Amino acid sequence: MNLEQLRRAGVSDRRTRRLCGPGGPWRRLHPGVVLLRNSAPTRQQRLHAVVARYGPSVVITGTDALRAHGVKCPADDEIRLLVPHYCRITTCEGVSAARTARMPAPVTVDELPFAPPARATLDLARAEPDPARIRHLLTLPLYWGLCDRQELLTELEEGPQRGTATVRKVLHELDEGPIQAHGLATRVLDMARLPPPNWDVTICDRRGRRIGEADAWWDEIGLAWQYRCTPGTGGFSHLALAATGIVLVRCTVPQLRQVPQEVAQELAHAFGDASRTPRPRVRAIPMTPIGDAA
């Protein structure tokens, strides 16, 4: 709460100073911004305090924006702000601000203004020197279905170009299809409430001869899930898998996106069936992972 709101509520500045003093019940977070308790502020309270301190023209970007859009990622130590280029502000500890002539239209979540997913991602990636970390950041909005690679490319082209060579290279090399599919599959698993599987495995017989592939595999019970199937038969490897006694669930990426609850129910039913049948005599070998945003 800022001082003006407290004044309108009948609390004088003098009383506010006393309540925020040593041993008092309130805590001052920023000049002119008070937390009406003396406990450590939560991240959400810190975000509200920053907007109260710097005004409604700022936009929150970076990991806080991605988290507001639903991405499961740890927050940065600092809160990152975008500030109109004509504003001059003095930041406080734990806050970094970038002045820009390209202020994005904010997305409001919990009464806070956040940058859109593509902008928040590129604001992080432009400041990151490590190519592996850049790749991880760029996969996040793709994995969570918040934007596609073209939106990231457009945002990259429209923003400042200095120091973006590595970001551009990594972005052009990304294959968004498998990353998006894996993110959709993970959300289906959350609905099904199943234990985590092994991802992307080759299934072999006891002699090591390849039988087929599974996008997800529950080794203890012999349950396989192929979620990147094409409409139609898409080959006959699924028949070879089923012939071993493996319980197999197959679906397409559009089904993951359009009817996730139905796929989750089918998976849960198949998990029960596999739990009640003998495990097939096969073994699984990990393949190269397709993404790193999980």
C-alpha cells in the first residue's frame, strides 16, 4: 500500500513512520510503499510493491512474467521491469529496469502488468551469455504452448540487435514440434495423475533387437505411450510392440491439444490394465532427449 492510500484511509505519515519503525507491525518495502505486516514479503507482494513504487506505466518482464503465464520455472533474484524510454527512475535493491521505446501491451494477471511470453523470453535470452542457458530459455514458451518459434523470431527482429547473434543462431536451430508435443504430453500426464515415465526410449527384446519406440514408457509395468503418431496406421511398429504383451496407447499431437482429458482417461485406464498383467520380457534404451524445458 502506498502512502497516498494510507492518507486517504486516515493514517498520517507520522503514524505510518511509527508503525514501520523497529518492533512495529508494518514494514517499509520501498520509499512510499508499506507492507501492512512485519513478516518477509512473498514474491507476489514484492511485485505489487514494485508496481506501487514505480507507477502503472511499468511492465514486469523476465521470469516473473513467464511464471504469471503458467511456466513452472524459478524466479530470478531480481525483479525485471520495462520502463518507458522517457521515464528516468532510480531502482531499489532487487529491482532492475530497462528503458525502452518498445513498451509491450501488458497482460494483466492478478492486477499486475506482465510482458507477453515472447517478449519476456527474449528479454531474458538477450542478457544471457551461455548458449545452453539461452536454448533452455527459448524452449520454455514453446514447451508450455505460449507462443511459436515465429513469434520469437519476430520479437527478436523488432528488438535491439546488439548482442543477439547467439540468440538468433540458437533460435534458428530449434525444432519446435517435438518441444511443443512434449509439453502438451506433460500436461496430459498431470490430468491422468500417473507416476512419471521414462521419456523417448527404444524398446528391444532380451537379445537387444529393436522392436519399436515409445515417447513415454513405464518400465515397471510395461506401458508404452506414442503421442506423435500420424493419422492412420503410420507404419506397423505398434503391432510389433503390442505382440510382445506391451499395453500401448497411441494418439496424435492434435489430440493432445484438442481432447487432453480424453487422452488422460485412456492413459489412466491403460495404466490399470498394465498393472494387472504380467510385464512383457522387453527392455528399454534411452534415446536422445528432445527438449530441456521440463
